[in-house]
Amino acid sequence: MSAVLEVTDLGRSFGGIAAVDGVSFEVQQAEIVGIIGPNGSGKSTLFNLLTSVHKPDRGQVRLFGQDITRTPSHKIARAGLSRTFQLPALFVNMTVRQNLWTAAVEGDWRGAPELANEVLELLDLAHVSDELAGSLSGGQQRLLEMGRVLMQQPRVVLLDEVAAGVHPRLRQTILGAIRELRSRDATFLIIEHDLELTQDICDRMIVMDAGKIVAEGSFEEITHDPHVMEAYLGVPAE
Ligand SMILES: Nc1ncnc2c1ncn2[C@@H]1O[C@H](COP(=O)(O)OP(=O)(O)OP(=O)(O)O)[C@@H](O)[C@H]1O
Ligand SMILES: [Mg+2]
């Protein structure tokens, strides 16, 4: 089995703060990997480095064996890696369907309407497809943000707290979509504060604290790790 994503000694500081500090890990095809950690531990910055929103100070990112460390974001998307942002950035004055069309990868407009229909079904948004994005509930807006990512037909998907504050029913829709896409060999990296949700869907967990990976393993393993109990769950290590 070869890794779809290989991250080696990735680092980035802002001012004096090492937001991501020497992070290395691999993700295999069709894996669902959860990333947890306290606020400010560097999770979103890690995604920003993987997608060239920020340039790393050091380290390397390889996607399907190719070095993408300093590749522009849109080329990374074209190479098969797409992500959601922690704060959805939708076109609030366009309809749900139009939001999906505009997210199609550059040069692939012809297939967009049909693909949009598939995404609308997958995310249970077909009944609101002609409504303005700005009129949707917060949870539906998160689904639409995810839908815009799926319009790029990514092989590796990074989700940054996509289920935060989302109604339980819509969460199930998100989880169903992730499972369906994984069955088609998509790979997921999921930042999530809700441990129950990660336990539900993730094959493996990565725990970050202060820019570093402090634990890695199955949900059972990491929730019994003393460092994790202390750093993340607030339980002092014995
Ligand atoms: N563009 C930036 N400029 C300055 N500092 C930044 C920037 N981006 C992130 N940081 C800092 O880097 C650290 C890590 O932030 P990051 O957003 O990656 O954390 P996070 O784990 O995603 O937190 P949360 O769970 O709250 O979303 C924080 O100290 C943050 O203030
Ligand atoms: Mg974040």
C-alpha cells in the first residue's frame, strides 16, 4: 500500500509562535484520519500548509508521490486535494445550485450541471437547490461548503470542522456522504472537536498540541494516552 499523502517535518511560525512544529505523518488511500487537539494547536494551519494557503518554513508535502510543497492552491486542487475552510465562504446571493457550479474545477464546466445534481442528492440539498445560499440554515451552509469541495471530485478531502454546530440529522448526512465517497476510494483528513463523531467515522486519529503531533493511533489508543488525557481532555496525567 502506498501513501497518498506524505508529510515530512512540516513547520511554520507566525511571529514567535510555532503554529505547526515539525509535523510528519502518512495517509493511505481510502483512509479516514481524524485530527483533534485543543484550540490553537495548529490543526487549521496544518491544512493551510497542505493546500499552500500558507507557505511552510520547512518540511515537505507529497501527494501521490509528487512534491506539492510550494505548488499553488488551484494546482493542488487539480492534482486531487481539496479542502473546506473553518468559516464557510459561500456566495450568499447565488442559489445553492449556482454555488456548486462555480466550484467546478477550472476547465471542467461541461460536466458541472450533472455533477451538481449528484452532489445535491448526496448531501440531501436537492430540495433547496434553487434557494439563495444566504437563506440556508448554518448546518445546510456547511453541507453546501462541503458540496463545493466535492464539485472538484477530489481524491483527498480535508474537512475543517465541517460538522461543528450542525444539527444531528445533517451530521448524519455528512457522515453518510463521507462513507459513500470513501467506498469510491476517496481519502479523508477530518479536523473535528466532537470525539463521538470521530469515533464513529475515523479509522485512525492524530492528536496535536502546541503545533506538534503528541499521539497517533486508534480512537481507543489515543483516548487512553496520558498525554492526550492531559492536553486535550483536561485530565491531569498521573
Ligand atoms: N495567519 C496567521 N497569522 C498569525 N498567527 C496565526 C495565523 N494562523 C494561525 N496563527 C496562530 O497559529 C496557532 C495555531 O492556529 P490554528 O488556527 O492552526 O489552530 P487550530 O488548532 O485550528 O485551532 P481551533 O481549534 O481554534 O480552530 C495559533 O496560535 C494562531 O493564533
Ligand atoms: Mg482551526
